[in-house]
Amino acid sequence: MPIHAGFVNYYILEELIKNNILKVKYLCQYQKNIQSTKQVNGEMLYKNSRQMVDFNMKYGERKIKSVRLVLWDNPYSERNYEINIDFPEFTCLCPRSGYPDFANIIIKYVPSAKIVELKSLKLYLNSFRNSYISHEEATNKIYSELNKRLKPRCLEVVGDFNPRGNVKTVIRVCSEPETDKTRRKQ
């Protein structure tokens, strides 16, 4: 049974854990930023909590569950340069069979004002691990999220999926570079 810190006095809860009267499996955390934490007997306590967190989950699983893409300012936004990111350990689950699908996700983009922080991108891509999603949907979803958040000058996402059942799939989603768009308008 989950325990909500909002329904139990935080300090009473802390004392119960210290004295090993209560084994905490679930506690809550802020929806956005954790502002107040304490560690008692290896358990993290979060005050004023709203969202359930399972403390039986491994560290990486908790990080993936609360993933959000982090953007940084582009230090050379006036330049056109290409960023290539290769993620060879992408996994998701086939929506029909439930079997795992493995892929190499390749992201190429020419940034404008923002660039993506690589650790947050890695966690975002790992969040597909237990998702029942097709190759096409996964690749397009990654493209849409990056395009929406980064607003790059040019973006290409390739999902190069490993063969399964003697069938190999490569999905490529790309935007047109600004130079190609202007040429077509003329």
C-alpha cells in the first residue's frame, strides 16, 4: 500500500523509518522539482509530494520514468554546424507480438538557438524500452519531440532496426534545410 507523505505527518514517518517500524516502499515527489529531501536508512523522503515513486525501482528506472529533455543555449547559434548523435542501444516492444525490437537511432541536426543535453536525450530514448510501439511510430515520435523542442534549422532521425523474422526496417524522417526551402520558393 503506497504511503502519501501528504496524509502522514512527515516527521512521524521519518521516526518510524529510523526505528525500522515501517519499511517504505513508496513515497511521493514534487511533479517538477524536488525541493526538500532527506535520507533515512537508505530511503529518500520527499516532503509535500504529489506523484508516486516506487522505491523498489532501480536508480536508472526512476530516472527514465521522470525523464524530460533538457535544452541548453547554443553557444554558436550564428553558425550552421551539424550535430550527429548515434544511439545504438534503442529498444522498444512490438505492439503486435510483444517481442523486443532493437535499433540504432541516428539523429542529425543543425541547431538554431538550442541544443539537447545528451544525458537527457539518452534517458528519453531509453524511455521507449517498455513501450509497445511500431518502428514507424517510434521514429516519428522521436523526430516530432526533438523538432518541437529544439526548433532546429534542419533535423533528420533515422531508425535503423535490426532484422527480425528476416525483415529489416529503416525509417528516415527529415525536415528540409532552410536553404532548400528558400530555393523552392524562388
